[in-house]
Amino acid sequence: MKKLSLCIGLAALAAAAPAQSVVVPQGMATTNAGTSGLTWRNTAFRFQMIYDTAHFLNQGINAPISINRLQFRANGGVTSPGGETYTGVTVQMSSSPLDFNDASTSFAARRGADNATVFNGNVVCLAAAGTSPNTYIIDIPLTTPFVYDPMGGADLCVEIDSPAPLPATVPAMATGSSVTHLSRRLSSATQAATTGALSYFASVILMDYTLIPNAAATSTYGAGCVSQAESFYEPFALGTFDLAGTPSTVNSVQLAPLGTGYAVSAGSNNWFTPTSTPIVLTDDSLSAIQNLGFTFSYPGGSTTGIKICSNGFIWLDTTRTASTFSGTAALLLAEGARLAPLWHDMDPTSVGAVQFDIDPNLTTAYVTWTGVPQFNNAALLTTMQVAISSNGVVEYRYKDCANDDGLVGWSRGGNARDGGATDISAAMPFATSADLFPLTLAGTNRPKLGTNHNVQISRIPAGATVGAFALGLTQTAPPTDLSGIGMPTCFLHCSFDFSIGFAVAGTTQNITLPIPADLALSGAHLFAQSISTSPATNVLDVITSNGVDMLLNPN
């Protein structure tokens, strides 16, 4: 501990952070999974949104923040001239005593002890440009900023009530859509309601904030090793779909089995002309199980049947019943095994066709969307095809896909590793392989002077026997490349001035660091990193975590 105190005492003071912004739910900055007219309604209303702490912690907010502005985004593709006025809007915020997913329908029960009115006045809607993602049309600079500490463990509660707007023509808002988005809405069509109806369609909110000065905090930096992802995906904004062909030409992407992943490359550019009777699908609908006529093996599983969604994806996991209309990476990775040639909101109710065909040799099955329009936009048609072969090869084939937005990708789901978005056309050929996770190191509370600071090492792999947690006086910047000692893609993020070894007993390890109650240490930094054994990962059988920067302060 003497050496620990020395490291702390020699570190430098932290500089104040500038104003910043964060979008919740996490992952909705450029897309949205749902839409709702039951948030900013065209009638009187009261709604309450609760957002899990993970939305802030996962985006690097590990200290108290002062939230000073809220903006709500219109649903993608919707145009509106704006000008509608809500008179007498009240905004309250608090740290909720209940988890976002709690079943309580009481507005009062979900408000925290720090509940505060942060705005009271008129709100005028701005114009919705019709882009995807759309523009933020509700903009509320808070009269009284709200201080929120995600490290405290309480989810953030945002509550708003208002009379009906004039005129009553406000468009629907961008939202989440499921429990995987870690947020929930309680809403009512009465401004003074005490109870409401629960829904996972919580609004997408852009929050402006500043960090609270002189607050103890931990932040992560750098990356651990070894990491690789079996899944891949690319989100496309409206008008940017560069995999499309034309009405008379085909562009295709091939997924060929490669051990525990796929080799992704340019495809054959062939097209099978479907002859089957179209499947009866409507808006946001799912077919019955379609029998392939063979066993199709994919990384992590196999199936003899599929379910086809009108919204441009195919379930390989035929126990699934979701027909979600907006594709997101979070859903792709979290749910079941799925092929997503172009997952977006389509409606074949009255125009277009979705067909399932099998070739006479029972070696390839074809799913074809022909001239299927986007929901509420009959001018934007999609013509594409998926060829699923008995040898495990898949082709995504595209003809004309007019201005389409959406998500292209593949995942076996089950909370698969997110390797980040891939520019598919630029990256081909590329390969995916079985998920490998680096160690993760993070503080679970704030390193205040005179307290015990707790850090957790997670994602310790099966087969690991020993590990170590290291503290350092110095952050190595740039990080030291460890390829030369048999650890390619691994880096050293801090000096190992003080270390704690441990025998592995599970997938996580908690470390407690007593922080001296010495005001002379205010503003000091400690740096940390962890390692563990991991059989058959590299020459040394060792993997690493990200780095952690601990800023010590009394508050």
C-alpha cells in the first residue's frame, strides 16, 4: 500500500471536461428500432421514460454529469413543417428507485428522491426534414440542469406532461422497441395521470451535458486482446445503399462457410427467377416455417427450415416470432440466428411479392422480395434475393433497391460479440471467426478519497487458471505493442508498478483498492490493466484488458 500511495501522489491533476452530448438508448444515434405517436402526442399526455445506467456507462460516462438540454427525434423518413406549440409543458427528472424494467405502472413510484422540475414553459416543434435518421424536432433547454450519476446504480427517469398542441399535427417520434434497448415508457393520455401503460417504445433522446468539476471518476481507454467476431453487419442510412444492383443487373455478396465463421466476398451475381405462389405477408409479418428440403448448417447451428419476415430478414432459429420492422445491430446480435440481406421496414400487403422456391435438385432454396415497398412510401421498392445452399453457402443478391436504408448482416445471436460495423463493399473479401472476447476492466464505483474503490475484471475465459491486476504511475501512450513477445494484437496500457495476483475462480474477479483520505491526493491519477491466462490464444497463452484511468477526488 505504501507503493500504491506513492503512485497516487505523483500523478497529475485532471483538466475540466468540455460540454458533451449523448444519445439514449445507446446505439440509436443513427437509427431507431421503433416509432410512436404516444410520446409527444396530438392530445394531452404524461409520459415517463426510464433509461438504464448502461446507456451512460457503456458510452464512457462514469462520473456525475449535469444534463442541460433534451432533444427528441422524429421517426426516420417523416416530413413535417413544424410550428406546433405545446403550452405549459413540465419536465421532471430523477434517479429512479426502480429498474427500467420494473412492472410498476405508478408514475410516483418510479420517481426518485432527487426528483426535480427542470423545465416549465412552452415548446414549439421544429421541422422534420424527412431524413433517416430524422432531425430532432423537440428541443428543450432545461431551466434547471439535472445532476445524474450513472455510477450510483439508479436508472435515469425523464417525465414530461403537457396539454394538447396547436395545431395537433405532430409526427411520430423515434423510439426503441424491445427490452434489449434497456429502456421503458410509462404513458397516459391524461396530463395529471397517476398511472399509465407500459411500453418498450421509449423515445430516442439527445442529451447535452457537462461533467461535474472535481468529481472522482474512472474512465476506460485502449482495448484488450484477443478479440474477434463471428457476426458482421453494416447499417445504411437512406440513399446510401451501395450494394444495390439495377432492375436488370444483379450485385451479390457471398457467405461461404469457413471453420467457425464465414468468408465474405463478391458473389456470383446470378438470379433465380421465382415461380412459386407468393407467400401472404403483410406489414411486419412473419411466414410459417418453410422447409428447405435439406439440412442447412451455419456457424453454431443447423436447421431444416426458415421463417421469412416481410421486413427483409430470415430466421434460421425457427422458434423466433419477432417481426421487428427496424434493424439494429443490438437486436441482430442479441436475438436468434438470422440472415439479414436488408432488414428495414417494408410492407408487401398490396404491392410486391415475397416468394420461397426450392430448386428441383433440392440443393438450394431461394427467398425473393420483388418490388416490395417501404412502409408508407410506395416509391421506394426493394428487389432482392437470398440463396441458401445445402453446402452451407449463402448469397445475398440485390437488384434495384431504391434509396433503401436498413441493416445488412449475419449473426447467430445469443448476445454475440459486437465487432463493430463493417463497410461490406470496401472490406470484401473478409472473414469472420468464432467470437473471442478480451478481458474487460472497469470501476464499479467512483474512486473517492477515503473510500474503497472497487474494480471488476470480467470476461475471464474458460480454462484460465491465474490472472493479475496491475496499477501504474504511468499510462503508456501510445500503448506498447506486445507482438514481439508472442501476443499479437495485444498492448500494454500502463506501467506495472504494483500488482495483485489471483487464482481464477469464475468469469469475473473483483479487486478492492483502499483510497487514502488524504486531500493532497485530490486530482491525482492511477492507471490500471489486467491480464489472465487463456489457453491456445497466442504463443504465451495470455490475454489482456483495456486500461482504466482513475481520477481521485473527495467528491
